[in-house]
Amino acid sequence: MRIPYGSGVINIDIEGKSLDFRSSRTEGIPKSLDVDIIKHAIQNPIGTIRLNEIVKRKKDARIVIVVDDHTREAPTEKILDALTEEIGKEHKKQITLLVACGTHAPPAEEDLKRILGRYYAQYNFVIHDCDATDLVFVGTTSRGTPVMLNRNYVEADIKILTGDITLHYYAGFGGGRKSILPGISSRETIKKNHALLVDERARTTNVENNPVHLDMSEAASFAPPDFVINTVADASGCLVDAYAGEMNAVFLKGAEVAKSLFSLEIDDMFDVLLVSAGGFPKDRNLYQASKTIDNSYRAVVPGGKLILVAECREGIGDPYFEDWMNRYASYEAAEEAIKTNFVLGGHKAFYMRKAMNRVRLSIVSELDSGVLNRWGINAYRSVGEALEEEMEEYRHYNVTKTSTKIKEKVKIGIVKNGLDTLLVPGTKNR
């Protein structure tokens, strides 16, 4: 079996159950049709008039198109192809692209060129800064989040959101309102919103009574977009479909499809679960790749082993994440810190400690093994080494215990695209 690691793959030879989806819902659909699928969505919007009609009604309008940053994999250039045709090339000079970074570091020039393609040189673009001094206050949500947004967006005559709808471990799903909060919000706005994640309803695929999702949606309603185009792609990056129109209608439609696409119900619980984040850029750093752990650990028996395979060529990825892992050595300590002194990046430590409260965690990566060991994580440079050592105790168990105590077979699971695969234990295992 070949599993993704960085820009390549690792070959493994082990008897285990593959937990990836066996076929893509886009099997047989050529990439060349992606723009046609996106165009069809834009030309048939849900809950609003067509975008070209909106543009016609607002002469000489300032148009802002919000696009995802370098940590996401939306087909931005193809979306811009379709939007340019719909808006009309005569309005090109009226358009500004706004890169939604949230609290992420700004993308490098090479990242921008990858994201925007030929539009890098054709359009004016602005990179959002969550600490900018000219952010605009638009209101306070019912949950007490003061909403400060990018001035370029707020003052635009026509506001357009783009992006993809994916799994998100406390907002339920990415996409839609998330382009605004956290995408183009202030650091304080994002902190207040994300502090709601300790609620048990703030979890992957759930939007019902999810306080993080509801707070994001309310914040977005203070400066709602005129038009949204969101896509859904499978774990291999193949476009499944696209939806356009009114923000909430587009989000709910896309979330429904994403849930069916990425949620995998399992009957077995596993003693050992080997999970790849899915290769670069999904495993560019531990900050991003750690989402894989939250998607997977509930499928491991309590006290079992989860082996994350993630290159992490960019290191840990966030100083606050690293600091909290150093400072808070238990789930209980991290939870208390989240409730009393929420810091962006610290929430990653909270989720990792939560998983480690149930399973024993190992990581195959390029990270400093000393750092991981101090955190209570077994560190490896190769999958073979990790499997050899992590399986040793099961071999020892079988050899030394009496026949009535022998574990007949160690259950091993393998996930090749863990960032895009939510393992849902069946009813008997919940």
C-alpha cells in the first residue's frame, strides 16, 4: 500500500484494513470540466439573482472577491475564470482580490502565484492582516463577539466570497461564513469566536446548535456577501460539485454533500491506527496536520495506538501551539487554559491533549524527536520503524500470556487521507 507523505508516497507492507473511500464520486469526470461545473453553479444560483444582474444594477461598483489563502486547496484560479466571465471583462479594473488569511502568516509570492495563477498579474490584490489598524467594527454578536472586518470588504459595493467546503473540527464545516470569520476578521474577533470550541456541540460535521458556527454566521450577517461560490472536492482534489448564490443556502447544500463524502462509519474499533494527513500541503506543519488526529482517534480502542504520518517540513507551524504543548501536559490543564485564557494556537494543544487522553500517540515526521518526546509522543523518522516498535508489545502479549488471554488478532486500520476522512464509530461502539 502507498500512503502520502510530503510531496511523495511511502510504501508499506502490513496486513490492515484500509479505511479510505474506495472510489471517487468524480470518477471518470475529466479535470477539464471543472470550470464548466463552476460556471453552471454561478449561472444557476441558489436564493439570489445571477451575479451579472447584480453587477448591472450597481454601475461602477467596487467589487471585492475574497479568496482562500495558501493553507487551503480551493480551485481559486478556476473559480476566477468563471467569475470573470460572469462579471464581464469590462469590469476588470473594478475588482480587488482579498486573500483571507485569518490569523495565518501572509502567503509568500510563490504561494500567491500558485493560488491566483494568471490573475496574480491581472488583478489588484490585498492580503488580509488581522492586526491592521483600519479594520471596521460592524457589530457585536449575541454571544459577545465584537466583529471587526477588513475595510476593503466592508466598503465594497459588491462582496463576493469564494472557497471550498471541507470538514472542520469545531465549526462543523469550512466554507461560506468562514471566509468572513475567521478569514477577514480581526485577531480579537477570531479569539472570541474560537473560545466557544469547548462546547461539546462544536465538533466536526455538526452545525445544529453549534455555537462556533452560529456565532460565525451571525458575524457574517453584519456585512453579508452579495454572492458566494463554494466548491466541494474529494480527498484526491477532484471536484465533486459547486454551489453558488446566497451564503447560507450555498453553505448548507455544500455541507450536506461534504458530510456524505467525508464521513466513514466503521464497525470495528482498532488497536493500532496508521493515519496519513494526506501529503503536502496538508502535512506542511503539525498545526495543520493535527486536524487528522481529531478526525481519527475515536476509532481507536481506549489505550490503543494512533500513528500520524505527516512530514511537517515547516515544523510545528505555530508558536502558541508549541508553547501550550510545553506548558500544559494534560487534557485537564489545557481545557482549563482554554476556558480562562484562550489563545489562538492554544486550541490545537487542547485538541491534541484531548486525543492523547484516550490513545497513545506516535508521529512519523521530520520534527524534532526531542520536542515530541517531551510532549509524551513517540517520534519516528520512518513508518517501518514506527510499526516495528509499536507492534512489539502485541507480539510480546501473544507470546507471554496464557492461551485464554491471547488477543487473537490485533486490529490495524490504515487511512491514506486523514485530513479529509472523518471516522465515525458505529452505534455499538459509541
